Amino acid sequence: MELRQLQHFIAVAEEGHFTRAAGRVNIVQSALSASIRALEGELGAQLFVRSTRQVRLTVAGGVLLDKARLILEAVGAARAAVVEVQNLESGKLSVGTMQSLPPFLDLPALLARFHAQHPKIEIRLTQGSADHMLDCLREGRLDLAFFPLGEDAGDVVTRMIACEEMVLACGPRHALAGRTDVQPVELARVPFVDFERGWGTRRQVDQIFAQANIQRRIAFEVNE
């Protein structure tokens, strides 16, 4: 069963005449008759009672008419919905982000500007670790995400938007306070406060120490 067959069927039912219905759907009468016969053959039921003056629906035809109208209305609504999404007139945008945003990324301003340009798009914001957001991107639960990435994300398309210097934070009385450069070997026995595993920044720091073949001590783990 094809949509055009339902369109032909509805035209004949509403016009009550094959010639007028053929003009309405812009095909020749013989093609319209063939389309209706094919539909009847597929359904295994006669849809019209034909006479030289009039075409009337059978009981089966009356049942199909209601359903055919609903089908075409649903198809029209589906097409309109797709057009709206393509034109950013409706839909949802799911954005992922880390909890501590760097100063160069004014995400609230970005989202506010996007909302002003596309007010009918529903925006959903999710916070989490880099690993969590990568999983969400792969599963289609996020459309895009902002997070630190120190390695190739594989099947996820990435783009660097900024590069931020990584620094060591310590107390003002710490032996390393005031230093402008610190080597990983100097931090071998220093207790760290760091993010949980799976966070982008934690992964980058772990890579630095792994490349230096140094095992560091994590005293406290936090998630923000």
C-alpha cells in the first residue's frame, strides 16, 4: 500500500466520480482506475460500488476512508515536524559540560544567545566527567559537549576551541610555592587533591606522570 494510492482513494471517495477525482490528483482516469484496482487487490476487498452515474463506498471502503485520512494527516504532520527541526524551529539540544568551566568558556552566554536565535529549541544541560560525556555522545544522549580532552576520542568528532595552561596549586607555605616550573619527579611523594578517574583533567595529569614513570599519591578525590 502506497501513500499515493490512499490519496487516489480519498479523492474518488470525496468526489464520487472517477473523472473528477482524476482531475483533482492530476492523473488520467485510466491510471486512477488502475491505482484503485491495485489497492483493492492488495486489501482483498471491494472499496467502491461503481455505476455509470455514481461511485459509492462499500462498507470496507467506509472503514478505510477514516483510516486513510488519519494516515495522510499523520504523514503531513511528520513532514512538517522534520522541516521544523531542519530549520531549527523545534526540537531539543542536549549539551554536556564539566562542572568547573574555564574563564574563556562563557557557556551561559553561548546558550542564551542560541536561545534568543532559536527560542523554540529546548536546551538540556548535563554535567559530568569526560568519560561519561563521551559515552553519552556515542549513545546519542548528547548532541555536543565541552570538556578537556588529552587524547584521541576515537569515533567521536572533536574540535579544540581553546588551550589552557595547567598549573599546580599549593598552599602559600608549601616548599614549591612561588616556583614557576615544577618537574613531575619533584611531586612523587606529594599528596594530591584531584578529580575522580574519568575526568578529563585527571586523565591528562595521570598521563604526564605515567610518561615520566612516576606513581603519584592521590590523598583526596573530588568530582567538582
